[in-house]
Amino acid sequence: MNKLSVIVLSYNTKKITQNCLNHLLKVFEQNKHLDKEIIIVDNASQDGSKNMIRELAKKNSFIKTIYNKKNLGYSKANNQGARLASGNYLLFLNSDIIINQLDFQELINFLDQHSDVGALTVKIVLSNGQLDPASHRGFPTLWRSFCYFSGLEKFFGNWPFLNRLFGGYHLKHLNIDQSHPIDSPSGAFYLIKKNVFDKVGGFDEDFFMYGEDLDLSYRIKKLGFKIFYYPKFQVVHLKYASGLKRNGQEKARTKRNFYQAMKIFYQKHYHQRNCFLVNKIVYALIEFKIKKYEKNWH
């Protein structure tokens, strides 16, 4: 029987992480025959999270824990969890995801039955019930990025035919009520075959926060595997709750990390495709954004 390893990162979000894990444990009760484990990686929380995790682990023998002495970021901590995992399948799950009903065995069966599919995600909605756009993405080519940042995607996103041209970053032309391949889900709920994760070498640890899920997806698809959006099951994403607190400085730091990740992704995957002048313009725009938020940060 295939085994599922769920990897959850914890960083100063005690109540939110506890809520996520309690819901997950209830869903596991509905999946009684599932061979599973939960791996919790704490990134040096200072809010009592570690004690909460220790108590939970005492009550559930299938919970494994890692306690870091400093915040290693998303990629490094998830790679730590993956190295400890014994499952055939890895689920990277944000601590601000709420799962109420979900048949994990059905998701695993889908991956088993499709050798060309390396990973999948379910329908991820925000607290308002709307689809989390980050969970249903195309890769950020220059054209797609331009349409997104200029507002063209927002304006034409719901127009038939035009949404394919202008809404490519969030795949606006695809029916979100039907299963289909996508370029990349969000790292909030990312179910992947362990052998595929190992083949691509895991998350790129140059990404501290943001961009690592897109990069992982890009490398998975480069190997010839598909990534599927599977909307039969739905989870709720309490967006930003598992990240940094949203005061002015932390907002600036978050934005700075976002644009830094954009720069790394572009350098890694698009730099060689484009001419010197295009690269110069792209880097100048990204650096402008990074410096803008660094000033607000400091």
C-alpha cells in the first residue's frame, strides 16, 4: 500500500497551525485505511508553537517533528521534511490550509493510474469562497507577466477568447470546475510523487519564500510530467496567515522577497531565451521594485 507523507511548516502561527493539524487529523479519521505520517518542521517559532507540536506528537505516533534553531525559509525546511519522509507521496501543506473533507486515497489512485502525471492540487479557495488565483497558474512568461502587472488580465480575464490571450498567467480560459493540466499550483497544497520530487532534486533552496513552487513545477514539466488541477475536493486557504505579520515593515519584507524570487526565477529559466536589451529592462524593473521595498523595510 502506498504511503502519504504530509509536510507542514510552522513559524510563529501557533493557533493557525494547531487548527490546520486538528482538521487534518479529523480527515485522517475518515481515511482510516490510509498509511500516512505527518512531518512538522518548526522554523524556530517563539510563540509556544513548539510545545503545542510536542503535545500533539505525543498523542499521535505517526507525527514526526523537526525543530530548527533559526528560520530556514520555505524551501530548505520543506526539503528537510522530505528527507525525513518515508511515503511514496509527499503533500506540502501550508499551515493556514483548512481541510474539512477529502479522500486522500482517491488522489493517490489518480496519480497511480496516470504515470505521466507527477503532481496535483485540489481546488483551493480563499475565505470568501473565491478560487485562490495562485493555485491555478501558467508560467510567468514576459507576455503573461506584462498582462498581469498592467491589469490587462484583470480587465479581459472574463471575456471569452480574449481571456486566453490576456489571462494566461492565471489560466483564465480554463474551467475551474473541471479537472485539467496546469503549469503550476500553489505550494499551499502540493501533492507530488516522491520519486518525481527526488528526480528534480527537491525545492531550489535559493528561494527563501515565494517562487519555489513555480520553479519546482517548471522542472517537473521539463522532465515531461504533467501537473493536474483536481477540483473534486476543496480546501480553504486563510491567505497570509502562515506568513509574516502584516504590519508595514513586514509587508515591505514580503514584497521584497516576492520580487527577489521573481529575479531568481527569471535568471534561471528565461535569461538565456531573451536578448541582452530585454534582460536589461527586466532586471532594471525588478531591481527598482526590490530597492523600493527595501527602503520601506529598513
